[in-house]
Amino acid sequence: MQGPQEHAASSAHDSEGAAASVCSVAWCPFCMAASAVKPISPEVVGHLLKAGSELFLAFRSAIDGRADDLEGGAPAAPVRLEKIDVG
């Protein structure tokens, strides 16, 4: 069992460790994301990262397609839409 001095020393040490991991910037997006992801399993984080990269690739494709239209060049192949079932 800890005496009063030992308990105070361990509490001070715990609070120092907690203070060291706190970001000094209010509303830091990186720290907020890290604290939100910390309790989640690695598999979930992997799926979220993959979904995010797919979303950015879709945006890039849309922007590239729009850039081709603005250049005035004719598309190399006719535009073909494809239905993709998700689920």
C-alpha cells in the first residue's frame, strides 16, 4: 500500500505524462484525428483510409475529365457510363 508521499509522487508523474501528450494548439486537426482513431481497431482504420483514397481518386478523375472538356479537345473515346452495384 502506498503512503501519502508515494501516492502524491505517482499522481504527479501521471499528470506529467498526460500533459506531455496534450497538443498545445487548440483544435489541432491532427491531434483530434489521432484521439478519435486511438480506440478503433487497425482494420477499421485501414478500411477508412482505403475509402478516403478511393474518394480522392474519384474527385481527381472528375477534375481531369472537366479539364479535358475545358481544353476543347475531343474525347478519345465516347463517354460510357457503367453501373456499379455497391453492396
